[in-house]
Amino acid sequence: MSSLKKRLLLSLSAAALAAPMAAGSAQAIEVVVLDQVNLAAQSAELSFGGLWGESLAATAAAIGNSAAFNIEGVDDAAALELDQVNPASTQLADIDLHDIDLGAGGADGIALTAAAIGNTLSGTGEGQIASLDITQSVHRGQSAAIVLDQVVVSGLESSLSAAAIGNSASLTAGAIGTGDGFDTLLQTNTTGQNAGIDIADLAVLPTETGAVLDATAAAIGNSLTLTATTGDLFLDGLDQNNVGSGQSAGLILDGVNDLGVPHTPVGVTTPSFETFDSTLVAAAIGNSATLEAAGNILLDEVEQLNVVAQNASLDLDQVYGLGALDGTAVAIGNSLSISADGALALDKIESGVDQDNHSTQSVAIRLDDLGLDGAVDLTAAAIANSLSLSSGGDFALNEGSLLDQLNTSGQSADVTLGGLDGVGDLSATVVAIGNSLSLSSGGDLAFDADGAIEQTNHGSQTVIGALTELNGTGAGELTLAAIGNSVSLDTEGAVSGAAPTITQFNTSAQTAVLSLTEIGDLASLDVTGVAIGNSLSLAAGSFEGTGTLSISQETVAGQSVSLSLGSAGLGALSATTAAIGNSASVTIR
């Protein structure tokens, strides 16, 4: 076809379309169709103002085509469709919708489809849209974007799908609500893809199935984000299952209320749906997964199953009513953290951070101003892991608080508890090579049962137990057996109960230090050291007990034993040394 013939055909098509428009906006247009199947450098455009019609259709298929659709002031349109199926490259498809009010009765909705190589597809709308469906299936260098402001979806579902290599898909919306539909962003790509959802002032109402807001991405090199600034989200699901590297999944919720809670939509007296969860899942090589919330969340779950260099973090500020908190990471080089600055009113925390990794992993939990009535459980098993639990608030536990770390080398385990009250059982255990473990408290530990720190290691380990203002009827016990360990127990408070014990069975270069101040009603105190090159010392302020204080050291060479007691009132005092080159001293004031 010659260029002149093509221009004539396009001119005739434009004139035919302009004729009904000139008759005025009140004239009904039953069907308007623009069908363009061309080869190169063609453009197709529809522009309607104040029109009403049963259906509007526009179709373009060509190499190098651009198609645009612009509607203003449409009161009722049963179906509005732009279909572009192109084989080659440099195609453009654009939709611009303003002040659209599509009738809900029998309306098929708005559909936009594009499939090509090198396509870009965008949609913009303002008004009320019963149904919006955008599908793009392309191969490389494509982008799909939808911008919706003040859109009220009252009909079917709003969906955006993109499947290609090098695609980017994004959805931006103002206010969405008053309907049973849901918003879906689905991206299944291979490399270099981006999928983003940015939603402001949301009032997303759930369906009976609970499928309200869902975002899914599966690809190599994908990044997927969901952002909500204000509003009420019944369910947020961000699911990312990727294969390759460089993926990121982010969920940021600010001012969000009643997430995962049964929720009564506008105009509905009794909700007929079940309670759902808020879930963030990421599985890939090189993934990072984050969850951040400043609102009211009933249940938050983060699960990350990755291979290398992954990060998973939870940041919860001013969060209330959290039913359960679960964080899981299994990978090489993973780091997982949970942070909360607000108040978590939990019947029971099963804050089970379970990490079974191999190298350079870290697990951290930071909980401030906590009012807990359940149990805190933290477990890590890996090579070169670091694990810490910190609280600046108040732990009121009826059950045990446990820190368990089984590692091989270069590990550290740290427990810092402030303002403790009513702890039933506090236990920290590490078994590894090169571990360091510390337990410190600036508050009040009232043990009903044993409080114990046990460390069984092989080299360069340290164990520190610093307990202040201790009260209770249980027992404080510190035990270690290792090569090259150093152990110390320091308390400035009062121990009322069974005997605190330090036992050290080491081989070389070990030190054991016990410092007790203002201790009363102590049944017995026993310190034992057996090693080569050990040094052991005991210092106490005031003993007001009838028990027995004994120090026993059976070593070989270069050992020292020191005992310093002030204002001591002990029933019996015993110090024994048997070794080559030992020095022993006893001082009583």
C-alpha cells in the first residue's frame, strides 16, 4: 500500500469519527471502533468529549505504532477497550481517562491489552471506574504504568499483569473502595524487572474470600514494593518467589489499622469473611525483604528462605494487639532483625527467630516497652553467627525466656534485660568454638526456678553474668568447661536462696572471677577450678549466713588463688590449694 493511500485511509477514518462528535455530546454512539493493522510509523488516536455510548473499542496492531485513547466527561460506557498486539519494537499505547462515570449496571468495564517487543503501556484515570483491567505480555524493554486518582472501583476487579524480560510495572492509586473487587499486581519475569504499587488514602474493602490487596513477583532480578500511607487495609500480601539474584521485596505500612482483623465494609452490617494474616514471603538468591508498620497490626509474619546475601527485617513502631510474631531465615549470609519501639500487648510471644545458616549470619531482636505475658524463644544455629536479644522495657513472663545458640566458630550471644519483673525461668546456653556469651540485667530478677548460664566451648570463649538487685528463692548457676575461657559473675544486690555456683574445668589461660556484694542468707558458696595456668579470685562485701564458703584449686603451675572477705559472718571458711608453683591468700576484714 502506498504512503498516499495510507494517509487517505487514515484521514477518512478520522473524518468518520469526527462526524458523530460534531453532532454534539448528547448524541449516543453505540459502537466506535478504531482498528489499525499497519507496518511501520503509524499512529492511531481517539479523542471523545462528553460522549455516551454502549461500547467504545480501539484496536491497533503494527510495527512501530503508537495508539492513544483520551476520554473526558463520559457519563456511561458499557465497555472501553484498547487492544494493541504488535510484533516488533518501539510501540506506544496510552490511555488518558478523565471524569469517567461508568454505569455499574451491566458494565463490562475498561480493558487495555498490549503484547509486543519494546512496548510501553500507560493508563491514567480520574473518576469512577467499575472495572479496570490492564494486561501486558511482552518480551524486552517494556514498561507498563497505571496512574489512578480518586478512583472508586465498584464493579469487578482491577488487575495489572506483566510477563516479560526487562519489564517494569507500576500502579498508583488515590482512593479505592466501596466495592467487592480487589487490586492485583502480578509480575512473572526473568531479569531486570520492577513492580511497584503506591497507594495513598486507601479504603480497601475485602471480599468474602478476603482477597483485597495482593502483589506477586517471580523472576530473576525483580524488585517489588508496596507502599500505603494512610487508610484501612484488611489484608496485605506481598509474595516474592524468585530464582536468581538482586531481588528485593518491601512492604511499608503507615497509619494502617485493623490489618488482618475481621472488618465490616461500608453498607454491610455483618462481615461474612474469615480472619486472614499479613504475610511477607521472599525466596531467592540475593533477596532482601522488609516489613515496616506504624499502625495497628493484629498479625505480622515474615518468612525468608534464601541462599546467599539475604536480609529480612521487621520494624514495628507503636504497634498494638500483635497476636504472634514470627521471623524465619534459612540461608548463607543472611541477616534477620526485628525492631519495635512501641507497645506490644501480647498474650503470648512466640518470637521464634530460627536461623539455620552457615556463615556470616546475624539475628537481632530489639523490643522496648514490652508488656509480655507469654514466653520469648530465640534460637540460632550456624557458623559465625551473632545473636542478640535486647529490651529496655518490662518483661513479665509466666514461662521461660530462652536464648539457645549452637554454633561452631566466631559466634556471640548477648542477652540484655532491663526492668525485669516476675521472670519464671531465664536460661542461656551456647555450645560452640570461639563463642562469647553475656547476660546483663539492670532490673529485678525474681526467679521462681533456676536461672542458669551454661557454656561448653573449646577455645577463646568468654562468659559474663552480671545480675543486679537479685531477689528470689531459686538458684543462680554459671557453668563452663572449655579451653581458653574466662568467666566472671558480678552482683551488687542480694541473693536469697540456694547456692550460686561457678565451676570451671579448663586447660590453659583461664580466669574465673566472682564478686559478690551485700549478700545475705546464703546457704553455701562453692568455687572450684581445675586447670593449668588458671587464676581464681573471690571478693565479697558482707556475708550474713551460716553456710560454708570454700575454694578448692588443684592445678599444676603458675596458678593463684585469692579470697577477700569484709565483715564476713560465715559458719565455716575453707581454702585449699594443691599444686606446683601455686600461690594462695586469704584476707578477712
